[in-house]
Amino acid sequence: MPTDLRIKKSTRALLDASFAVLLNNPHASISEIANQAGVGRATLYRHYPARESLIQALAVESLSIIGDALLPIRERGDSGMKAMQGMLQALLPLAQRYHFLQMIWTVAELDRDVWQHYETQVAWVTEWVSQGQIAGEINPALDVSWVVSVVDSMLYSASWLIAQEGMSQQKMLQQMQLTLATGIAAQAVTAD
């Protein structure tokens, strides 16, 4: 096996094992992670010089996976409620990634690459919400930033309920779609 391929497979195995360990215990030490990955601490440190750099690499990977799931929506040119519905359907299967990000965010947010990925995705959702307001699909009385924050919070809440309460993805999708339809849609009741 060529060396480059072996390195890629080794790095992939480390990331997968690290993700699984940190998903279950976000405070796991490098020793615990290395042990679960079946490698020594020195091997893990060769790839990631600090626990924080490993967490940041996993956060970038998680946000990249999330971004890749959103790309078809952008490529189709979906906007407004159609884009929002598509986003929920595309991202709910990635609930573990959201749950992971939620648990390690205080470390991950310190990384510039993490913020770049996150801000790009927030910009996409902001664009979809703005387009939905212009098209009369999303309540124009709601601030765009508020709607984006609500949708982001729904995804994090869903990931938490799936992980901690054992709720099904289908149930969460129904709940989020109902929230979109009754909470931010143009026909929703506005507060006076």
C-alpha cells in the first residue's frame, strides 16, 4: 500500500475514533482518545499537537459535511421556505455532527477555519430567509437574524433530543417543519 494512502487511512481512523469518543465524552483526555483509537498518545500528538487542534479539526470536518449537505440546495437555486425545508431534511441525518458541535463549541469557536465554515453557512441561510421574505413565504415582521437563529437553534435542539431523549429523526423533522410552518411562515400570527 502506498505511504500516502496509508497515512490517509490512519488519519481517517484517528478522526473517526476521536469523533466517537468525544461525542460520548466531550471532556475525554488525549490518553482516552488514543486508547479508544488503538494508538499511543505520541501517534495522536504527531497528527494533532494538542487536544484543541484535534477538536478544531473535527469541528471543521463536521461543518464541511454540513456544508456539503447544503450544496445541492444552493445548486438547485432553492430559496425561501423550499430551501428551509430542504435544509432540515438534508441536515437532520447529521444530528450527531450538530450534537458534537454543540458539546465542543467553546473550544472549536476559537479556530478561524471553524468560523469561516460556520459564517458561510449562516450567510446561506440568511440569504434563503431574505428571499423567503421577499417572496412572501416568510413573515417579514420577523428579523432575518432572528429567523436564522431560530432555525439554527431548532437543529441543535433536535440533535440534543435525538441524542439524549432518543427521539426519532422522523419525529424531529415533523416537529421542525411544523415550527417553520406555524412560527416563521408569512401566514403565522405576529406579536403586537
